[in-house]
Amino acid sequence: MNDSIARRGPVLTTKQAAEYVGLKPQTLRVMKCEGAGPKSFKQGRLNVYYPVDLDVWLAERLVMG
């Protein structure tokens, strides 16, 4: 799947992304700072996430756990 195609569409804020993956927003922020969180990028002053990146991150965690 082409990354540019997969990453089109809405983005999720940290709060929305945390709900999506079943974590608290602060936990997701800490994981991001530690380099252990899902791929994100800055949109203005917000860190935002594409759902496809969250899905990949969750799948990797399932394999490792």
C-alpha cells in the first residue's frame, strides 16, 4: 500500500488517538517522549496521528507481547 494514499484523510489528536488505542492521553504523551509511541507529526501546535499509523503500532505491540 502506498504510504501517501494510506495517510490521506482525517488525523486524530492525542486525546482521540489515546482513546483509539485504549490508553490515557498522558500515557501516549510519555510514550512519544520516550520514543516508544506510534508515529505522529506536528500540525500547528498539536501532535496528530493517522489511524493507519496507530493500527501498525498496535499490530507491532501484539507481535512483541
